[in-house]
Amino acid sequence: MQIQNKILNYFSLLKKRGLVGKSYLFIGEDFSCVKDIAKLINCKEDSDYFCSSCWDCSNAENLTHPDVFLLKSETLTITIENIKEAQQFLRLKSFRAQKKVLIIQDAQNMGEASANAFLKTLEEPPKNSFIAICASRIDSLIPTIVSRCNKVFLPPKEDKTENFSFTRVLGFLKGERPVFKDRKDFLSFIWSLNLAIRDVFLFSLGRNNQLLETSDCEIILKNIKIKNINNYCKAIKDILEIYSAGATINENLALNLIKERLL
């Protein structure tokens, strides 16, 4: 739950500064934090997170809040009719919440016609709205949807990364080829590599960032000579794209691409 808590910390900070955006794309497997974010941005009882017991929190948790709408298709496709229903919800005046929350579940099932129908809403979202688009893969969405959202990458469902030894990450950065038991093991490695590279990048810039994961980045810095810090920044983008397409991407091609950036 450590990563989930960091995501909540991030949205809590945005709320305090009045900087919560209108549309976010959540990419991953476990979207339980999205409902918590809905409670966080509308809870009036807890200034840091959410109380879980007030009327707004209780009804948001049960999806019975009039200002929270879950778009969940009963079929394998999110239709234009589903999109119109969501748009109608956003047009209605808020009942009592600060922000009306629309959660689109399984957005990877949104066809091109439905996605195009939703573009206008993303381009000009209602003033007091929060749109959470949840998808297992970023490449399953049309580029115009992706480009109009802030992106939040979620950890693997069975989070094995919190106690993950950075030995394999360090070995990979030294040129070793890691061996994976299965696809989940590969994704866990990619996630840990992303955390390590991000922390190294922030550490090298001297940033005191609350999202820093561990001090393992210092170990990497002592063992690896960074030739070009800009490549590390580009590598983070590549690694996140590989992670989001991890179910289908070729492992060797993915690792070779990352090596090309870093080594």
C-alpha cells in the first residue's frame, strides 16, 4: 500500500493548493485508490485525507453519492450511449460536493467512436468536475484521449515492489540480463526499475521530493556513472510506456530499448 499512500499524498497536496486537475488517466490493474481520491477531494471533515465516516465519504464509498458516477459497461464495449449518460451526469448541477466525480472503468473497452464522442468533454470539462479514466493499457486508448489527461501509473496488483531488492536493477544497469519467472515478475522488475531511475533522476537534481521511494538511488549513483542525465529523463517515459503495455510487449525488445537510453 506504500505506493497507493504516495498517490493519496500527491492528491492531498493538490487539494490543499487548489491544483486538482479536471481529468486524469489511471493506468494499471488495481484502481482501488481512485475511489479514495474521490472521497479525498470532496471530504469536508478531514483536511489531509478523508474521514471515511461522513455522509460524502460513506456514499462515495458505496457509489450512492449523487455527485459520483461510475461508468461501467455491461458489455465488452463502452458505447456512445454510455458516454452520453456520463456527459449528462456532468452537465447536472452538483448536489452538494465540491466536485462531481466521473469514473470510467475499463476505458480500454472504449471504441473509437465512443472515444471521439468523449473528446469534447475532455477538451472543455465542466468547471467543478473530476474525471478519472481507468485503463489497463495506455496503448488501448486513442492518442487524443491520452494527451488530454494527467497520467497516473499504478503499481502491479500484487505489489511485490515494496520489499524489492534493487540487486537486479543494479545488475541490469551494469549490463547484466535479468531472468524472469513469468510476466508478472517482468512487470515487477519494470516497475522497480522505474522507481529507481526516477529517484536517481530526482536525486541528481538535488530535489527534495516527497515521492522519493528509498535511499537505494544512492547505491545506484555510487555504482553507475551516469553519462547523460537527460537520457534518464527520457528513459522514465519509455519505461512507463513499456509497463503500461507489459502484457503484450516483447521482453527482449523492451530491455534493449531501455539499455539504449541508459547504458
